Amino acid sequence: MHAEHEAEPIADWLSGLGLSAGVFRYPLNVRHPAPLAALRAEIRRRREQGADRIGVVGFSAGGHLAGLAALAPGNDPRESVQFAVLGYAITSMETETYRPSRMILLGEDASPELRRATSLDALVTAASPPFFLWQTAEDIYVPPEHTYRLAAALAAHDVPHTVHVYAHGPHSLGLAQGVGDADTWTTFAASWIAEQLRPRPHSAP
């Protein structure tokens, strides 16, 4: 199912930062790579409408999809992602945590090769875009191992990234308003996104 509190409220928050933001409801209960193909088609559409730098924001299973869009190999530059913000995202299909998501996306008998090819930490390269990652240590559905695995891969390839793991809070917090320290994630993310969108200084020849 789509989580409504992770949809329009997030787009409204981003719009309040002066960004052009919208909700993309990707197809559910279909096998990989159908959701990725659908998201890439939306990225192409946005770029054809004039978008220059595109960022993706996703949560839980949607965070996995957003991460795939940012990291999976592709040949069409119109589908490129310039930064990604992931909240309590499923990052690995190689762990046994949150198995239902893997069953839906990859099927019961997914090969080790397919599980690795859809694990975000295995897709990071030195050319990957910057990531902002956040979640809580108390998340019993998607444990922080998922965030740590991706963060370690980003660090190993010198990819810029920011990580916030808050001590308290359940899964599926969305904007996390009024739930303690975790509600600061939007403040940190707003500053981080602004940094990604600043013009890059041109290096001297």
C-alpha cells in the first residue's frame, strides 16, 4: 500500500523550501524492474519539462526504490539522479530483515545474484550521487543495519553522505513531527538539500 503521510505532506514540506516537488505513486505488488522503470519514466518526464537537477525522496520500500533510481546502472542521462534522501529505507535484499518486501519485489526463489543486484550497498560506485540517510535505532521493521550497510558502501567509495540515526521512534514516521529528536530530520535535510543545489564552483583550467 502507499503510505499517505509519506506522500503529499512530504511534497508540501519540500514545496515550502522553494523546490518543485511532487508525489510519484509507483506500481505496487509487481516484480522488479517494473517499479524502477516507472520511476525512471517519471524522471525523464520531469527532465523533459525542464528540470535540471533532480532529487528523489523515499521511505521504507519507497526508499529502496528511490535508492535504486539513484544507483542502478543505466544508459540514459535523462534518468540521472543528482541526490537522494532516504528515510528508514530498505537498502539490502541480501538480509533476512523485512522479508515480505523482498518476496513481493523479487519472488520467493530470487537468486543470490538478483538479490545482490537489487541491494543498494552493492550498487555504489565512486560516481554515485550524494545521499542523506536517516532512521531510528528502535525501528523493528527495517533495523538500522540497512542504513549502516549503505552508509559504509558510500564511505568506501568516497561518496558524500550524511547519516542520522535517532535513538527513539518507530518505523514509518514520515515528517516525524512531535516525536522527539527524530523530528529534527527535516531541518537537517533542508540544509543538506540546499547545499546540493548550490552552484558548483568551476575549477580553474
